[in-house]
Amino acid sequence: MRLTEDQLKRLIRDVPDFPQPGIIFKDITPLLADKATFKGVVEQVCSHWVERPPDVVTAIEARGFIPGGAVALGLGAGFVPIRKPGKLPWKTVSQDYQLEYGTDQLQIHEDAVKPGQTVLIVDDVLATGGTAAAATQLIRKLGGVVLGIHVLIELSFLGGRDRLHGIEVVSELVY
């Protein structure tokens, strides 16, 4: 049974002025804590990709790791973390990107994705699209093929989808 928008929205907490003044952060922690909803969301994500499962699921630090790992298990795929600088213990490839409130960098192990492997990128929120675009660039630098990007929440008013031309973007909940 597919979860409704209302079921999901009641478990998303708005946190004003985080991580800086003027930002309203969409906190997925209550959704993750509700075992039935968390399980349902993971099943919904997996059901979208089950007919063309990826070789690897990547997820973006840090909240993306939680659904990303569960989705990888559900699809029978490997799991690869994409992290902030200095967090991975092996040789990395890096990509700079713009946030809605600054700049940052993402890294992936240089041997995490093999050329030709299909990859699904999972994250908690799609905002301006900078993080997702950087993750896409990292996968492509390694020779991977991005199947799509699946997020729990899309903040459509920030236009992130516009930065991801030619990539299937799936959102469980759109604001």
C-alpha cells in the first residue's frame, strides 16, 4: 500500500533557522523513527527501481545514508557512500558544488564504482540540486551510469530538478 502525502508530511518536522537564519530545514528524523512509515518509504523507493535495479546505490552524507543503505539492501545492490572531504579513508575523487546557503565539496573512493556500473543516487532532500549534480558528476568521473536520483523530499520552489537535465528524478514528497 502506497503511503499518502499526508502520512509522510505529518512526520516531517520544520526546523526554522537551521543550519542558518532564513532556512527552514525539513527534518526526516520523525519519519525514520516511525518503523512502519520508514519501511513503507523504503519499499516505495525500491518498487520504482525493481524492474531496472542498479548495480550500486550511492547516498550522500549524512541523512541520505539511512534510506540509501536500506534501499541498496532492498534492491540487492552494493552501497557506496558519498562524503564530505576528509571522511573517506582511501584515495578519493572530489567535486565542488553550490548549496542554497554556501559552497561545499563531495568525495567518493576512486574505486567505488566500476566503469559501466549502473548507479542510483539516494538522498533525503533535493533543494537547489547542487549536491545531486555533484554526486552525478562524481559517478560519471568514475565511468558509472546514473540510472536516476531518488529523494524523500523535493523543495520544488528551489528549482533543483532543473540542474539535473536528462536524469530521472523521483521524489516521495514535494513541497
